[in-house]
Amino acid sequence: MGAKQITARFDGTCRACGGAIRPGTVILWESKVSRHLPGACPATVAAPKPEASAKASVSPAEGTIRWGLGTEMKLPRERYVGQAMRAPKSASGGAAGLVVVVVDVRSTFIREDGLSFGLPDDSGWSNSFFARPATEAETTTFEAREAEEREEEARKTAERLAAAEALKAKVAASRAQRDDAIRGLETGGDSGFSWRAVEGELAKVVSWEDDYGQIHVTMGTLKNGERIVRVVHDVYDDTRVAFYSTPAGISFVYETFLAEQTERATQDGRPLHFTPETARAWLTRYDGCAGSEFQRWLAGSDGGPVPTKAATS
């Protein structure tokens, strides 16, 4: 289906030349795109009469360079009038890319069919810019400011890149320290830990922050003489903890934890929640989930079988 000829009801912008389309103008309309009739030129369209206003207004007829911009919010006229800028690609008269000075901005609210007027939505503001070519002095001043802004942006970009590289190197070094601390040890998982098994305080090894949260690594000695490393990962409102030690150290921590839980259950007069039977039942359903290391140790602590979820499914 080709373009059809209609009469514009609102201010708009010709998609072909960037010139203004005023209400009452006969235009071509196709796929929500407005264009002047063949042979029509924005320069020949009579300038609209200035709207009555208490504020001084430069007549759009003084702006030989024109373009339109659709926005959700009304553009403040006082921010643009008198300002030098690069004319956009849609500017009329082949002025795209040239330095111009805005002499007026007219804004019209479009209640419906806004997409056909170049708006980002069905309703919004159609803003018509009117500008003149900048003088040589104005162009020199504007280009000098442009160069300063480019230099400033290049400096900020270089600083951001340098900071990102420094952070990347720091994270890599911190992870290397963590790997050195746990080298030769096995993981005890994140269940079955008891502070009663630790001799004194754990010393800080390293801490760092990455895209997933904060990581804190501490190291010390268990009361049976074995080395222990504890890794705490704070992720938003969740905290994940894992400890590492030798096989003898892990068993000692689990035994201490079990004795602590047995003591508490006796004091509270309730059954113990951690037994070989409960561990075997847990493993048949959740083996491989967090806490599996402790549950496997507990399931085999009485010499019984250590089931796995895969073996029972």
C-alpha cells in the first residue's frame, strides 16, 4: 500500500528533509511517517505567527536551519536559545554537522498518533528547533569547548580503564592468596562446623570484593593441631561459609560439632537431629547439595552404608 495524501492535524517534521510540518498542511502519510508533497520545500512554508506570550520570542523565520525532536517531556526553551551546537543529521538545508546557534524552540503536545510525528510514543512533545549558522568567532569558541570535552572524556575513560585493571589485578592476587592458603587441604563444606574445635582466633589472610559480593579468608589451628582455613562469602543478604582442613582436621571438627549438638539436645530434652539414620535419609534426597560433606561423614560414622541420590533414584 502506497503513501496517502492527508491534511496534518499537528505540528510535525518531514522525514525526508527535516523541515517543519504545520497543522493544515497537505502531506504524504505512509506507515506512520510524514513527508512533504513532491516539490514542497520547508523554506516556502509560511512561518507561523508567534504565540502570545509575556516572554520575548525570536521569530522562527529568523532560523533558516530547522529540525524536529520528539520527546516525552517538554524541552525548556531557555536552555537552548542562544546555545551553539552541532546540527543533527535531520537538520534542513544540508546543515547536518555544522555549528549553529539556536534562535528558537517551539514545543507542541501531541495527544495521539505521536509515532507518525517522530515521537518515541503515541503521545508526547514535538519540539521544533530553529537555528542560524554560527559566526566564525562562535564556531571557534564552540570547537575549543568540544576539544576540551573530548580531552576530559578521554581522561575519565583512561582513569576508569586503569581502575578496572587495578581492581582486576587485586582480585587475581587475592584469589591466589586464598588458593595458597587452602592448597593441600580438603573442603569440609558449609555444615558441621564448630568454633569449639578452633584453637584461639583465626587470623585474616585476605579479603576482597568482586561482582558477586565480599570474600573473607581466615586461617588458624584446630585443637588437635591441624590447620584450618575458613572462607566466608557475603552475597547481598546471604552468607555462605566453607572450611578447609586435612582429613583428620575435618573429622575432628565434625566430631566436635556433633558433641556440641548432642549436649544441646540433652539440655533441651529433645531428640538429636543429627544421627547416621537421619544423614542416610537426607542423602537419598539431597546428596550433592550444600552440607553433603558432613552428611556423608555422619552416615558412615557407624560403619553403615553411605547412600547417594544417584544410587537411589
